[in-house]
Amino acid sequence: MEDILRPIYQERASQANTLGVLMIEKTEKALSITDTFDAVLLIIVEHADEQVFVKHYTYGSKKAALHIVTKKQINDWILMGSNRKIFEWLYSGKVLFDRNEYIQQLKHELKEFPFKGRKLKMGIEFAKLIRRYTDGKTLFDNQNYFDAYNHVVHSLHHLARLTIIENGFHPEVTVWNQVRQMEPEIMKLYEELVQSHEPLEKRLELLFLASEFLIHSRTRLGANHLLDILADKEVWTIQDIIQHDELKYYSVDLSILLEYLIDKNIIAIENVKTKGKGIEHRYYKVVKKI
């Protein structure tokens, strides 16, 4: 397949903007990694008008995909975990071109997983966990058990991902295979939720009780990144928090995480008078480092 695709990637490799080229070939055990294409060419570039540009090709009975992706987009995918295939592509892809050992260094960083990157990823996963758990609990309390079940499954998934990151690894496509070795207790919870013959209401009730303890025990790790940043100033407006270069990655889950930490007396609210009668600005400050 490489010989067939060579004319496509050689032209790109000669351009100064190109940092690296990888080829990922389809295997019977992991068809989804290439979206069933026989091969995927991943070309990483320094800059481009579009963060991601995709082309599809056919050659006889075979099909191939070309993905031209900026360095920034690759970093965002790795940070956010929003494209889990990228880990497989980087881990198992054949390097066809590597300018100044960019891909080799990227693979090394993935393997080493620097602690600063881990802290941010743990914060993002913890915020998603709190969102799913809170929404699921609300639905459960309103007796919407099937919708609550959906949120609980997702909350366990985020808890599993958080555990993997805590252990110094990137969550991959097969998250539960990773968790089975690292945290059997979470795996057991997941199995009880999806395999138990107890009524759904009873399964959810027991799981909420167990999850509350597991979430509480990970609050220090999960909130550490956010609290470190908020400790830099005495008080913050919500707009200041949202616009912070690192906190913007928390996206829509940031407010629910703040409310959770307020409820735990880790973050406090400071009210400041406005010109409007009876209306006050709501500011936030760290009261307890954990």
C-alpha cells in the first residue's frame, strides 16, 4: 500500500510546513481504527487554513484516506481525548517522514506523559465526571431511570479514564481493559450496573452510593489543576475563569465543577455590591487547598 500512496505523501513531505507523515493500515482486529479504510495517511503540518483536511481515494478494490492535521489540532486531541484513534495512529502508525524527529519526540511525550499535562487532563475528566454524575442523580431523583442509567454509564467511563490518567497512562480505545488491571473496584461497579439482574432502580441506587465515595476520594486529584490556577488571584469573576488559557478546555463542565467545589467548602463565594438594588456580583475564591 505504501508504494501506491507514495506519490500522494511525497509531494507533501517536500514542503517545509510538513512535520511528519504516518501510514496506518487496516487490521482485522481493529477495523474501526481506520474507519474500515485499507490505509490512512496522517500528515501533520505546522500551520494550515483548516485544522483538519480530509481526502478519500480508491485504488482498484481498495480505499485510502488522507488526513492533513495541524500540530495544534493534534495537541488538542491528545489533551482533550476527543479523538481516541489518534493515540492508535501515533502508537502503531508506520513513520514515512519525520522532520527534525518531530514524531519521535511526540511519541516520547505520549509515553512519558508529563505531569503538567496529566493534571489538566485529570481536571477535564473530573469535570465531565461531576457533570454526568450530577445530571444522572437529578434524573434518578425524578424517577427517570433509563435516562439516569445513560448518564451513570458515562460517569463510570469518565471515572475509569480519570483512574488511567492518575496512573500515568493515556486512556485508549479499550478503556475497560486498562481499568481492569488498575482499579478492579471500578470495573466491578460497571459490571454490576450492566449485568446485574436487580431492578434498574435498585442498581442505580447502589451505584450512586458507591460512586459518591469514589468521586470524593478523587476530588483532590481531580480539582488540583483548577485550584492551582485559582490560587494565583484573591478573587475571580466567572468570565475571568472561563477565558483563562487552560481553563477554557473545561468548556461547559466548568460551572458544574465550581458548584461541586463550593458545596464541598473548597471554593467560596464572595458577593460584591452592584449599582442595582439588592443585586450583587458573584466572585469566587479558593478557601481550602486539598
